[in-house]
Amino acid sequence: MTPDLNQLKTMSKKQIYAMALNFRNEGYLYDKEDMALNDVFNGSIDRFSEIAYQLRNSPKVLDIGSGHGIFLSLLSSLGHDCYGIDFFSDNVQHNIAFRNCNIEIEPLPFPDATFDAVTCCQVLEHFSHSHLPAVKEMMRVLKPGGILEIDVPNAVCFRNRSRILRGKHITFEYAEHYLHARPVLYKGYSFYPLRHNREFTRKELLFLLRTAGFDPVDVRFLKSRRHRTGFTALLDLASSIKNLIPSWRKSLIAFSIKPNQSQ
């Protein structure tokens, strides 16, 4: 059963999580036979449920970098009016309005003050150029008082600290993704969207959002919670230990507000 937005406003994150599992099991979100998408879903459902909970009062949502489309499909199934953009992909179900757009250098194809919320999940780390013009575009298409959600990898997480201590780099495999990488050429610019070009510290993400004009800005260390069942749930112990120290967590998540024009 798909809720309407009035029902969604009263739901807890736990209830949204349970509904997301039901949508997945009924095949609403993606092809359940696709093992790669199953892995994405299991690794992302807690984060997606947190974002959906924060946006429960935001009817019209734009997702930047929709990729596999699972998150947008979830929001659509929850009753939101959803739109998506991406540089490459159009893998979005539910007849969601989708457009190709390279937000690093192109304006978003929407008028000012169109959306109640804009989301950008695990995208900014793939940018080859400055993040600021894109974030300003996100602000432009938000209504006053609208919410911008951004989540990115935490550059100083436990995994990255551990790799440096072991003499390893925190980024992707050097030969394939850097030494021999070929750029994607687009409108006279070069892009390397398949690798992490810049992970973030909390202060950097906070600085980016404040520089773009958002106020207030809330940047948190996001707990890593993978959906597991049966004996595999025991594997959550290591993640639980790392989650005890916020700065060791794998990702950062920010919720920012576009100021009202009168402010």
C-alpha cells in the first residue's frame, strides 16, 4: 500500500524503513534479480530512510545524480512528486520525470523556486571542477524555506585513516582510475566522473554550503548501517564500534535550508 503525503508526515524513520523493505520485496524499486542493485539497496536503505524521513513534509523533490534510481523510486512510492537528473544514466522507474544534465557546467533545466527539496546523494565527490556553481544552482531551484540534502564520503573516516597508516591511498586504484584514466569530454571540458576526485571533511562541506548562501546548515557524521538478516547481522558489530566515534563514520550528511527572501 502506497501512503499519501498526509500519512507520510506522521511516519517515523523506522516505519519508512519497513515500508522500503516491503516496496523492495514487491519489486517496486528495482529488479530484485539484479544482485548488484540488491547490494546497493542493502547498503543504502538506512540512509535513504533517514533522508525520506527528513523530507516527509516536502512534496516536490529533485534528485541530482539519480544513477540507479532506487532512491527516487522510493520517494515516488512514498507519494512524492519526483524529478531526476544525471550526466549519464536514465535508469529511473515509475515514469519519474528525468532529464540529462551535467550540473558541473550546465544550469538545471527548471525555473527558479520549483522544488520543496533537492537531494544529492554521493555525487559531489565525483566532480572534476568546483562544487560551488552546482550548489548555487540547487539553491536557485529550491523554494524559499526548501531543504537541500547532500551526503558525501567522509575523508577522515576510520577506513581512510587505517589505509594511510598501512601505507595505502584513500582513493581508487591508481593505475586504472588515475594513471591510465581517459576523461569524458563534454562541451570543451574534461571530466572524470567514475572516480572520487575529492572527499570531504565536515568543515569543508559546512563551508561549501554556507558559501552558497544556505542558512541554517546542519552537517552530521552519518552512521553506517547495512541491512542484514540472520547470522550476517553479527557483522554489524564492527560498524557499531566505528559508529561510536562520530568522525570515524564513513559518510557525512547535510541538511540545509534556503533562506526566505525576507531574511
